[in-house]
Amino acid sequence: MRFNSWPYSAQWRFILLCMVTALPLGFSIFHQQTDFQDLVIWANEGGDKVTRDELRASTAPSAVLNSVWDGSRIAVFGARNEVVAFNLVLEAPRHPVEVTNIRFNSLTGADGFVIGSAENHDLFDWTERNIELFFVGYLEIRGLSTLGYAVYDERHIPVRFQRPWTGKGQGLGRWENRPDHNKFYPDIAIPLELVPEFDIPQGHNQSIWVDVYIPKEAPPGLYRGALVVTAGNNTHEIPVELTIRDFTLPDIPVSQTMVYVGYHDINLRYLGTEDPLLGTPDAALSRLILDRHFMLAHRHRLSLIGAGEFADDDTKAAPAPEWLSRLDGSLFQPTNGYDGPGVGTGNGIYSIGTYGNWDWRNDGETEMHRLTDAWVEWFETTAPTTEFFLYLIDESTDYAQTERWARWIEENPGPGSRLMSLATLFRLDATEYVPSLDIPAIIAGSGIPEKWAAIAQGYISAPDKRLYYYNGFRPGSGSFTIEDDGVALRELAWGQYKLSIDRWFYWESTYYHDIHCGTGQTNVFQSARTIGYSGNFDPILGETGCSYGNGEGVLFYPGTDSIYPGESYGVEGPFASLRLKYWRRGIQDVDYLALASAIDPVRVSQIVQEIVPRALWEYGAEDPDEPTWIRTDISWSADPDVWENARAELADIIESGQ
């Protein structure tokens, strides 16, 4: 119906036109009354997590304005060879909403260059898949993750789970006084192709996560497209703008990582057996599924370890054959469906005997020399660009034994002396007891600033030593828990850069079976808790027991689940968690920091200090004898826009030096 056909004066027609154009996106004067306000749409950068029950835009449209969303348009920026992301939020404030289609296939630059995705593509073929959409799955937070932070100080706990507190973080109240208790948090990134239609219950929202990979050959400038949502009889078109900055991120990230992936856990979920027989179709399928974990990790700029390490022979001194393509980079090629960051670059890291799983530990120094010689010869001949080490032992305080093994390697008269040794240690000052150890992977986040800084500098400056950090624990760094802030893993990468940590190690990514606490197989699509719990409910902590953790050890969700077939999507490969995407954001930020520092190191140092005033041991400790005991708030902002403003300034610095 046209305005000029209405029986109203020109003045009234003008007033009505103003009313229509002023309505928030998702509202329409033409809707029938039953459709009015049925779908309200907005977006954010993703780092501000939106729980399933929130109706932010429906209640206060101006309150959701942010660096990505101006009330009607989505605008993001990035460099070539970068994955940029945003989170689309669909709210159903008044009635249930049936979403029947979401389309966002292309962004077009002024010169006609198109960034897009072909329709009907394979989920694990990224050669024509530069734009990816994900239906976000939610998990209920029923208790606090004591693996990610201590609970004696409320300020250690993510702010949306803090009780009211006084003094030095002394809390008041119960579990119900934690604002987000029992709320459903976003974490599972299910490819939208698998959930093309869905319902949003009244009073809830649904997030759609969007990743856009910017090809290396894309010209800089402004790109435009539209994201179209069809709900019921209504179609909503949201403009999307991408500004490509005039620089390219490196294929090998400055922020180096390693993440364990479980061979047996994956096989059991996908195949129903932990150890498929060699030469069988199940063995071939197992390799395909594991390779897809490596490719998905590579897309997120992460490096994996574990996953069936050793060759099946008596040498004990070579990786399994399927590792060669992962190490030399041939797995990450378009011929295998891979495109995106790091095409043709290898995994970069290999762990021999992860978690102390090497069976010659009791065979003496002579056998240690023989096998370390063989490992070094294999790598220097076959995969010379790969960093590799022998994982001596995990979280042990038997320092004499750890030192003995490390010294055996160090005193090897042959090439084996070049094999680095690694052990996870609870404290950085524990390295005083293992001077021959090449790579301490430190668990404790806080420490004694002057002492720990001096120890760290000794490892960082030594050409034959490395310093790794292990997992994440607030307030020293962001944590990997589902309920932590979306910027938590972004901060982790910045803290790693600030203190020159060589590599960040996360303990597991496919921890589907809780063997540590004996709670059995976890339904990871229904339970946020992945470790701990003995049926206890604490009036302050909620569900608790035995190292309770939400999302701990699970960064990939199984595309096929033989243990819980009702949750299975029948896909021969994994789904990413949103935490992988938050970590990737921080890793890419660090590439910005490195590029900008080459141009203006003084200002970049200031930016790092402004964004992460304190990290790890810089927090200090209450008691020198117990460096993990600390009372303080985190030093960084939980507001993603603070981080985005810093990233924009870094981009300006980089472009100024082109």
C-alpha cells in the first residue's frame, strides 16, 4: 500500500512516515498486530556473551549499540588473511518465532571483488567457504568452575557470577545471588547448514555466529553485503559492511600454542571403538576425522598435539605415518579442502610421549641416548621446521626424577642432546630443582613478581630453553571456562605476548570421558560441566565436587556421537566451541601487536600496558610461600569495545608504516 493512496492529509502522511523510519530493526508498521515485535535483531562483536533468556534490544534498543552495531547496520574490519567475526542476536519478546531461512553469502568491494561462499558446499571444504554461519548451542551453568579460578575472592570469579562482596572480595549471599546462576551460556558453533530452520521460544533469543575469512588477494577498501533473515511471513535485511585494512597477517602466528586432542575419546564418539584395527575402513575414517580436527584447529590458528603419536613398529622413534602431512603442511592444502590462515604451513609442534606416555622411562640412560638420537635424526631429516620435545612427566613434584631424565638427554654425546625436554610444573620457581629441564610449562598464574620475572627472563633469553604456560587461571590470565567473559581468552594471548611466553599449552580439547573424577561419559551437548561433580550442591557454589569445571577440556564438539545418539548430527568431523573463536581473536590481535611494534614500539608498549596492566606473575602474591594465594580483581576490561578500539589503533599504526 502506498502512502499517497491513504485518505490522510500530507501532514499526517509525513508524521506516519517518520514513525515508520524511526522504528527499530525488526519492527514494522505493516505487521499485523500478532506479528508486531515478533523478531528484534541486533549484533555484537561476540565477546559480550548473550545468555539465552536475555532480551536486551527489546527492552532497551539504545543499550545494545556497540562497535559492530549502530542500530541498523553491522560493520566490522580486518586485515587480509584474518578471520573476522560477529554475533547476530534474534530476539522473540512477544511470541514464539519460526525462522525458516538465513542467508549471507557474499560481500562485494567497490572494484567488484567478492568474498563469499558457494552454496551446498562440504562443511570441511573451505576452498569456497570464506563466509561461515553457525547456529549457537547453549549450556546451563549449574555451578562455578573451580578449575578456572579460586572462589575465596569474589573478584576472581567472572563478574556476572559474583555475589555482592565487601572488603577484599568477601562475598555475601548464596548461589541464587549470583546474577547468571543457572543461565544458559552460548558455546557450541553448529554449522547453520545442519540447523536451517529453528524456533525461538517466546522470551528467548537465538545467536547466529558469523565468521568471514579475508583472502590474501582481496583489495583493501569497503565491502558491502546483506544478511537476510526470513521468519514467518516476514523478511528482514540487515546491511553488513566490511572494511579491509591494507596489510596482511602472517600465516604462522606470533602467539604460539599447543592443545591436546584425544585419540581414544574421538574414536569412541565417532566410531564406537577406541582403537580401530589398522587397515580397516574404521581406521581410514578415524584418520579423516582426526585430520579434520587438525584442519579446524589450523583455521583457528592453533596447533594440536596427541592423537595417536607413535609409529606402529619397534623403533619407538618416529611419529605415526599420518603425522607427516600435518607436520610438513601438505594436509593444509586446497587439494584436501583446506583454505584460510596457514595454507601449506605445518602444525609446528610435536610432543613425544605426551603426559609422560613414553615406555622407555625405566630402560636406563643408554636406551634414553639411543632413542633420543633416533628422534632427533628423524625430525631433522623429515620435519626440520617442527619444534619437538620429550614430555617427561606431568604435574610431578618428584623433581629428582625429572632432573635425572632431563640430564640424561642433556649429557647425550650424540645428536639426542638436541632433543628438548618438557615437564609441567606447579610454580615457576620450581625450575630451581630441575636445572637441566629445557621447557617448564607452568600452571600457577600468579607469583613473586621480581623473582619470577628474573627466572622467566632466563628462559626467554636462552637460545636452548623455552617457557610455556599451561591452562588458564584468573586473575593471572583469562580462563577456558564457559562462564568466563568472552574476552578471557583474548586476554590470555595478550598476556602471553606481553611477557614473551613462548607457547601456551591447553591440557585437552576432546575430554568427553571424565576419567579424572570418575563421572563417566559426558553428554557435551547438554552438560556444561565436563569434569567433576559428585552429586553435591553447595549453597554458595552451586553444583560442585572434584575439580568441577564447565567446558574444561572440551574445545571441540563431536559431529557424530555414538554414546549419545540423540545428540548426534552424523557429521564426520568436529564443531568448534565459541571459546576457540575467542582465542583466535586474541591470537590475531597479537599479530597486530607484532606488526605495529615494528613501526611504533613505544606506542604499542603503551597500548599493551593500557589493555593488560597486569598478567601472570605481575599480580604478585599475598604470601611468598604460596604464590597462588592472591586477593585482587582482574586488571583488564571485560568490554569488547575497549579491545576493538585498541585493535583499530594498531591497524592505523600498521597502515601508517606501509
